[in-house]
Amino acid sequence: MLKKIVIRTVALVAAVCIGALSLSACGVWNWLWERDYGDTLGTDDLFIGNNGMESETRFEGAVPYEGVGSAHGGTDIYYLGKEGSPNQHRIIVIDPGHQIRGSSEKEPNGPGSEDMKAEVTWGATGKYTGQTEYELNLQVALLLRDELIKRGYSVVMIRETNAVNISNMERAQIANKYKADAYVRIHANGYDDETMKGAMTICQSRNNPYADCVAHYEESRKLSSYVLDHFCEQTGMTKLSVREMDNMTGTNWSQVPTTIVEMGFLSNKLDDQLMLTEFFRYKAASGIADGLDQYFVWVEEQENPAEDTLPDADAASSESAQ
């Protein structure tokens, strides 16, 4: 037992030191995320996702929320929303795209597909600032987590540190496991043409070949549209469009409403420099959260359509006779 504790302590110290060096060299981060392996909450509660739809999955062991700036190691980190909040049964799964090292191992582009793609890459790098996409994605994702927890949502983080190894298929499968009400994938763009700038969101098309994915086309399209509108309104980023693409592994494996947020172009000078700022990152998180709020207003309208207020035929005849 003592040997295990010593090994774990040494590994933790090494990880913190390496992280501090990389963040200092990058010049991007204003703090070092804490590595917290805190105890999980022992709960026997049955947590039901999809706003109360039946689920046989027991989500025991929600991780205690440590507050702004905290980060847990590992993957699949679940925070239970505030008791009594109307948003508690809305489960938002957040995927900070990429990771510190990519994996060239292959996985199917979708269920049953013969098209094989690399499991995950490490992402783009800012041409003018040197910031890495995987770090940018993570910081915005952590701020989004904080904002959503403040608004009462339950949140699942695919990752809270960069040193993970989890494929795009596996990320989608985590969202499926929790029957996420929204699966938000945080990314940034890169392109050969340095004049390309602005934000976009991506979802599947209505012709997506994977049945479980295309079943959520309408919700994914609405989610993508609302998130893009509010993201650009908050950050001032140029608004491009919602793009429909069917070659994204993490989307094709998804069985829940999904959007990819491409926050800006790391290959464009103005976008790259803006995304480096703390102002942008906080506004990005706030804008995405606002988009989610509006999306769930729309969802509730679909679930509880307003009753027809026009008088029925008998009532109309009675009134006309008077």
C-alpha cells in the first residue's frame, strides 16, 4: 500500500512540474489547473438523463465540484447539478477536442463503417501565438463547465487534463452512456488560406448514413444554430454558418443531440490573437451556455406545445347566435 502511495505521489509531482513548464513556455494560461483525485460521492440515487426519460443506467459516484480553476485527472468526470435546479436533469457532455498526443490507431468512421480514420489528433497550433488547440479547447471547456454548473446543469467532462488517450468514438460513447441532452464538442479551426476567419458550428446532415445519429438531426441543427448565434454575439467573432458534415467520427457515433463549435481560425492573425485572451475565453463559455439555454427553451416548446387557443366550432356557433 505504501509503495502505491509513493508511486502515485511521484507521478503526480512529475505531472504538475511538466504541466507548469509547458504552460509557462506557452505563455497562454494564467493559472495551473489543480490535479485533484478527490473522493467520489457514494450515492445510490438513480439519475435519469434526457429530461426524465427512462434509463436503466445508474450514475453513482458524481465527482465533487471543486470550483473555478479545478481539474480532475482521468476522463468521464460527472458533476451532479444543484439540487432543486430546474436544469439538474439536463446532462451536458463537454468534449474539449484533441489531447496532448494523438493516436494514429484506426477506428471506424461510424457504426459498421469500413472507412477507418485515426482515433484522435493533437489539433492545430496558433500560427502567430503558438497556442495549441488542445490547451485552448480545454480552458474554454473548463470555463463552460463552471458556467453551466452555476446555472444548475449536470455536466460530464470528457477530459479535464491534456494527458489522456481517448478516441473520438470513445468520446461519443461517453455522451451516449449518459443519454446526454446535449453533447458539445469544443474545437478551433486551421486552414491554408490565412484570410479565413470566424466561427462556425458543425452537425450531421439529414442524409447522415448512421441511423442513431441522423435520428437527432433536427435537435443537432437547432443546437448548432443557437450556440453559434450566442457565441458570436458574446465574443464578437465573425459569424460564418452551421455546416452539415457526415465525416466526423465523434458525431457519427453519437446517439444524442450534438454540435461541434469551431471557435475561430488559429491560422488567422486576428482570430488567433483574440482566442489567446482571457476575455475571449470567458465570453466563449458564456456564449455557448446562452445558446444551450435557448436550445432547451426550444426543446420544452417541442415537448409541451402550446394549446390551440381558438374556440371550438360549438363555442363559435353559440357566440354568433347571441
